[in-house]
Amino acid sequence: MQDLVLTAAIVLSLGITAQWLAWRFKIPAIVLLAVGGILAGPVTGILDPHAQLGDMLEPLVAVAVAIILFEGGISLDLRELRGTASGVRRLTLVGAPVGWLAGTIAAHYVAGLSWPTAAVLGGILVVTGPTVIAPLLRQAKLDRKPAITLKWEGIVNDPLGALFAVLAYEYAIAAGPDDIGLVPALGQVALGAVLAAAVGLAAGTAIAWAFRRGHVPEFLKAPLMIGAVLACFAGTNAFVEETGLIAVTVLGVTLGNSKVAALEELRRIKEVLATILVSGVFVLLTATLNAETLAALNWRHAAYVVAVLVIVRPVTVLASLIGTGVPWSNRALLAWIAPRGIVAVAITGLFGERLVAAGYEDGALLVPLGFAVVLSTVTLHGFSLRPLAPLLKLTSDAPPGFLLVGAGAWTTALAHALVKAKVPVVLADRSWARLRAARHEGLPVYHGEVLSDATEIHLDLASTSHVIAATDNDAYNTLICNHFGPDIGRSAMFQVAPQTQPVTDRHSLALGGVVPLAMAAGIDELDRRQLAGWRFSRTRISEDFTEEDYRRQRPAGSETVLVIPARGRMQMPEETGDIAFHAGDTIIAFGPPAGAPADIDTDTDTDTSEADAEN
């Protein structure tokens, strides 16, 4: 028991430390997890999962994979998929089966694996992890169309690749090493898959019904959900081996598309659990690698990795996008970029040993081959995407935009002013009700927790250059700014104090270089002023209407919020004083309408630049 506790502590410590270092230094987490597992396992011998966990290793990995696949299923919003372009649907719904077939052929003829083992590996490597792709897209500032395609391919292919692998595994088990025949084996596989899907669908529908009717208290919703995952997994496995993975994936998809009000809170809980399990499983599986396993790899396996990169992926993309009208530059990028994630390694770890136990000796190669493909794609695609995108002219040319967190009266009006100024903006809030005014005005909104990992998947942050945190919780505002600061830049993180207070006090509340927004009032006072009739004005400085003219004629009490320059980066004053303006700059200010000169229009619905230039 003491060894078990020590092993769990080492694995979790390594996993969480690797995840933190990856976040801090912008390194793919999968690389650091692999390094940690190798150092703790084959190098130092601190971790020996087979010796320390014994017979518990396989069920622990199995349960972890089940929860990981459930997490992938619940993240798959079919309504959003239906709204994507035809190229996205073709690449996921046509490309995934084509990729499975091409990967299976390559694994058999190039790597020399038996057909059943090759089919399992081909299905597993269809998976392209969204948690690996999202950071790459943000760092490369990729154009929106290829970025959306890659993002949605990763979201959909996570559960699809797992299902392909399960079906191939079921066929391998049903046929056996001696092969009982194609038709009987496929019949058993189809029966098991239908049964598992029905169980997952029924369980998901029942849970959604119970949640909507209020039959489950809030504090029991998350435990019930996890319990249902384990019950579906174990129950279906009792009837047909390994169909539990199909059941939990369908359960997740059903719940994720059920419109349950508490689903956002449940997503945050399952994200925490999935992060712990993903990190732990990856460290454990890496630690199981040894010299004998690695020595079994030869030139054919290296050739297989190359084939996956330069043959399987291009064939998958080009075949699935025939007749879609997707530009060839996009197809070229998509044909190269397909980093595999931690889910692929987790599934190879589960099925590898089980195939060996079923009589397929080459099943032992699944884990090292999975590691080789994952690490190769993460490294090569991670380092090549950023220089490749501009060569193909696929970098985003969208103007820099804003993420406003906290849907109050003032932030909603600011979002309206930014839209009028043709500046991209998204207004985010955890409350659907607080977003009502913005939704009615047709403003871009995001309903959800911006600190959640799902934000990277469902919210396009590639064009975000500034973040303004303006909720009524100052500590939460600071967390938001520090969360996005490493990616977007700490100098572009601004937070509005909840209550009016001196500037020195606001600076003392800003942690890690976060800049308090230079407003003399807190968000509560700003909301009150907005409701009392204060408005945003939009004024353009020109040769005829100079900075001096603007300062002389602007309404008393008006404060500059931001300056959109004719060229260069947007500016936001860090102190309550003004900043220098130049010809061509557009000033967005907030002030009272009463007493404003006739030349200055303080209504957000009109642009003052034309009138000011004429005067």
C-alpha cells in the first residue's frame, strides 16, 4: 500500500509539474511529460509501473482512458459542427475513415504489423488532439479558415479515432490469431458496438432528463456523472469486452448536446479530472518503456513514422477535400499539420498489452510506435507551422481585437463602440442572463468560463491583442489577466477595479505585471454612469482637426479609453492622464453627453471623424 501511495504521488507530481512548466514556458506539455516519465522510469528507476502497480496498472489505465474519452465526447458540440464549412465536415467525416484505412495499410506493409494490430494502430492515429493543436494555432496566428478546420478536426477525431481503435480491437479479439472468418467476426463487433452505443445513449438521455427536472441536487451532479461513466464502462465490458469505451464516448456526446443548464460547471470538473488523468497516464506509460521494447524497433518502424507524415496524412486530406473548393494553399497546410496528442498514447497503452494477452505478439509495438508518431508530429509540426503559414500566405490579417470579460452595461457599450470602429471584439461572461443585452444587439458574445481549457477550443483567440477584465470580482479579474498574459502579453492585460478607488490602490491589486485600466471610476460606477446617459465617443484626429482641437472641445469629464492608430499597435493609457495623439488616430472616449460642443458627437452610433475633419 505504501508503494502504491508513493507511486501515485510521484506520477501526479511529475504530471502536474510538467503541465505547469509547459504553460509557463510555452512548450508542448506532451514533450515535458515524456521527459519526466523517461527520467523517472528507464533512466533512474524511480518508477517501475509493472512492479509497483502489478495487476492494477491495466485497469487504472483503462478507467483513465474511459474518462478521457468521455471528456472528449462531452466537448463535441454537434450543433457547432453543423454550422462549420463543408471542408471541415468532409475532413472529419470522410477524412477520418480514409485516414484509418491509409494508416492501417501503412502499418501492415511498411511497419510489418499483422492486419488486426495494424487496424488498431491506424484507428488510434486518426486522433489529432485539440489540446495540442489549440496552442499551435494561437502562436502561429493562422488564418481563420484553416485554423477552424484544424481545430474541429481535432475535436471530432478524438472520439472517432478511439471508436475506430475499439472496433478494430473487437475484430481482433473476435477473430483471434487463427482468424475465424470475416463475417462472424464483424457480426460480433457490430452487435457489441450497437449494444454499447444504446447503453451510452440511454444513460446520457436519462441523466439529462434528471438534471433538467431537478431530480438531482447540484452537489451530486458531478459524482453522478462520474459514477455513470464507470457504470457504463464496466457494465458494457461485462457483456462484450472493451465495448465500454464506445458506451462512455456516446454517453459524453449525448450529455454534451443535451442543453443541460449545469453542463458548463460539469465541464470544468471533468476538465480538472481529465487533466490529472492524462498527465498521470502519460507519465506511467512513458515509464514502462525499457531497452528491450525500444530495441524491438527497426528501420521499418522508422519508415512507418515517415509514411504517416508524408503519405498517410496528405492522402487523407487530399482525398477528403476533393470538390470542396478549399484553396490549394489551405490543403497544403492541412496535409502537413496533424499533431497527435496524449489520447493516442493512452489508447495504445491500453490496447497494446491486451493484444499481446490475446495472442498478437506485435501488440507490444503499439506503445513505442505511438510514442514515436506523437513526439515526431508534435516536434515537427510545432516548429514548422509558424514559418510555414506566412510562406503559404495563411497568416491572419485580421486587425487586433479585444476580449472583454464581464457583461455589464459599460462593457456592453464599449463592445458596441469597438464594433462600430471595426475592431474585433468578443464579450464573455459566465452568465447567459448578463449577456442578454449584448445578444439582442447582435454583438459577438461567448458564454462560458474563460479560464476553462474549453475556451481555447470554442473561442477564437488568434486575433485577440488586448484583454479587459471588468467583472465585479477583482481577484477573478487578476486571474483572468494572468491567465492570458503569457500568450497575449502582460502589457495588454487590463483590469477595471470593481469599486472606485485611488490609482495607487488599483496598482497594488495588479499582480504579475497586469495593468489597471486608466479609468477614474470602478466598474460599478462606470455601469451607473452608462445607465445615467454617459456615452462612448469616437473621434478621428486629422490635419484639419488636431489634437489641440480635440482637447479643447471634448466634453468635460470625458476620459480616453483607447486609441486606434492609423498604423501600429492600439494604445490604452496606463494612467488617468491622456496620451499623445497623431493624425489618423481614432480616439474612443467615455464621457457625459451634457455640455458637449455641437461638433463632437458622443453617440456610439455615429462616427465623428467626418464632421470633425470638415469643421
